Amino acid sequence: MNNTEIERGEESVSGGADDNINLTSHSRTHLLNTSRINRLPQFVAAFVATIGAFAMGTVMAWTAPASGELQSKFNFNISEISWIGSFVALGAAAVVLPVGYLTDKLGRKLTMLILVTPFLGGWAVILWAKTWEALCAGRFIVGMAGGAFTVTVPIYIGEIADNEIRATLGSFFQLMVVVGVLFVYIVGRECNLFWMSAICGLVPIVFGAAFVFMPETPAYYLGKGKEDAARKSLLWLRGTACDLEQDIAQMKQAEENSSRPRPPDSRSATKMSLFIALGLMTFQQLSGINAIIFYTTDIFHAAGSTIEPSICTIVVGTMQVGATLCSSLVINRLGCRVLLLTSGFVMATCTYTLGVFFHLQARYGVDYVRNFDWLPLASLCLYIIVFSIGFGPVPWMMMGVLFPPHIKGLASSITCLVNWMLVFVITKFFANLLVFAGTASTFWLFSLITAIGTVFVFFVVPETNGKSLEEIQMELSGSES
């Protein structure tokens, strides 16, 4: 909305007595103030913060291109390689609770800068590791650093963004994760294990060098009673045209409300926010995304494709980046609920279809499904696309805005702990599930869980787009705004 449109709107409202509509001077001021905010610094700060998410993406994807050399150079078997991959999730799970405390104690910015050191240390261990134990230790350390970013980045972005662009900026987290994944797939195809690891180790350095110039969040400063520092941070993020005093007053009021003894409706909002966040993260992982990625090469081959595995992973990574980018562009217009509901319904359909294909193939043979060999590939591609516009980015974005200030650090940590434990369980034991239940039944199980997750979103998850953090808390508590 530009200034001309606002002025026309004011004239229409002031002259439209027949419509009984009246804009208060406060509302007009708020509209004008909102339209003049310089949002470019918020985009810059969010982008730089999510370089940490990019670094996490490189950690998650490292095992895929590294597995061939790990087998040929170190003679590791599949079980040992799966443990090397799984130690990242264990490291992340180990750190998410203490890092929530650190974000509240030391600040969002300082905590994120401290994470550069273990990131570099972990990659150094991986670079010069000669044994399975050393590789696992290195992966555990980089998992700790990367997992910490899954707590700190959504909190940071949720607190620096104004209401109108918070959803867009929040979606940057998942976008940068999948960009990091694709980056490693490409680098791993061109470089050996040593140089791929060395390049990954440069990413935390880039993050630290850039993020040191970004501001701490105004909300953190206000929570520590540093009003002047909060004012400077807000000025950096929104420019001179914003009404600093009005924004500071609103933030102080929210902070005061969070520090008071909480009435029953506030406790209800706290429980509901945690229930929603945990539910979204649980359904995100139990939808089978990591299993789908794990099974990508087999699905390509089942469709009759002769593309080599490294190209398959690059194709999948490219689809993830493209779809997540689209989500970032449309989330403000469509809203979180629409993306989640659409994503869940289509994902459930795709995994059900994959189950049907592999059931028919196992029962009647390869020749029976030859006329449908396009089906698993189409289901795989569509699944990855819709996951990347909904259940991929939205739970991380909502984690940054659902929790009230007094529990944000702890609640975000608990949510990430559940997420990473599920990542570990699925990554480590997916192959066992295939042996125990069979391919078809495994995909049908994912379909059922995703369908339940879609129902959960429809009945439980509120729309947070365009709402202030205080308005979200009021809605969760069932209060009228």
C-alpha cells in the first residue's frame, strides 16, 4: 500500500458518513507509519541470520555424497555410515535445551556468534579424521552447532520482523536449509571428501563475518531493561520513518504482560502454543520426508530411470529449493493454514500412491507395473514440491511466533528436541522398518500419519499471518481481540 492509496482511503472514509465508518487518528497514523517502514534492513538481517541455516543444510546433506568415498577409502559398511549420518541428529538433540537458556541469558546475537567456534571445530575434526570414532565425533559436534541454529534463527527472525513480513522472513529458514543441501550435492559431485568438507567449513566463517554487523533483537534488549539499546536496534531495522515510541511502548506492554502472574487464559495459550508447535514438528518428520529422500534413487530406478545417483539427488535438491522459494513468495498472500492443508493432503495422496505401486510390483512383478513406471517418479516429485511449500518451512516459521516471551527459549528448545529425536529415529531405523513392514506398508503408514496431521492443522492450528505476537497469544487463549 503506497501513500497515495492511504490518502485516498482516508478521504473515502472521512467522506462516507452513510457507511458509518470512522478511522481514528491512531489507525491513520499506524497505516502511514507501516507504509513508510524501510523493510530492507529486516530482509538483510534475516538473510544473514539464515546463513546459519545454510550451514545446517550442508551438515545434513554431507553423508549422501560422502558415502561412496567412506566405503572405498575407509571400508565402512552401510551400518557404520548410517551411524555417521545419525550422529548429527544426536548432537542437535543434545544441545537444543541448553541453547534455549543461552539465548535468553546471553542474547540471540551473541549466542549465534558463539556457535561459529564449535562449527569450525567439528569440521576440522571431520577433515582430518582417520577413524570411524573420529568421524562420528566430528559429526556430533557440527550437529550440535547446526541444531542450535534451528532454535536461535526462528527466534531471531520472529523478533526482528514486523507483522506484515514476518511470515515471509520466517520461511527463509527452510529455504536456506534446502539451498545448503543442494550446495553440498553439487560440490560433492565435483570434489573429493576432503575438499567438500573444507568448503563446508568455510560457511560458518562467512556467517560470523557477516552476522557480527547485524543488530540484537529489540525484544531481547527490552527484556533486559535496555530501552535505549532496543530503540537503536529498532531504528536500524525499520528506519527513521517508523514510530519508535509507539513500537517500544507496545513491546514494553507485551513484556510487562509476560512478567506478571499469568491468569488461566494465559496458561492456556502457553500450553496451546506448545501443543501446536510439537504437533507440527511431529507430523513434519513422521510424514516420511527423510525416508522419501533416502529412497530417492530407488524410486528413480523403479521408474526405469538410468540417471546416476548424484544427478538424482541434485534434481531432488533443485525441486526443493524452487518449491521453498515459491512458498516464501506466496506465504503472505495465501497464509500458513492454506499451505499446510494443501501440503498435507497432497503428501498423503503421494505416499499412498507410492505404496500402491510398490505393492503391485511386489505382488505381480515388474512387468505388471511397466505401464505405470512414471507413477512413482511423479509421486516423488509432487511430494517433495508440496512438502517444500508447506510442512517443510511453515512449522519452523510458526515456532518463532507461537510462543509468549516468557517461555520462548525453553519452548523452542523442547520443540527442536522432539524434531531432532524424530530425525534420528527415522534416519537410523527406516531401513529396519522396510524389512519389518515392507515398502508398500511403510509408505501407507506415512500416508496415514500425514492425513492425521492434515486433520490436526484443520482443527487446531490458527492462522498467524499479519497478526502481532500479542494478537496471536490472545487467539490461542480464546480471548477476544
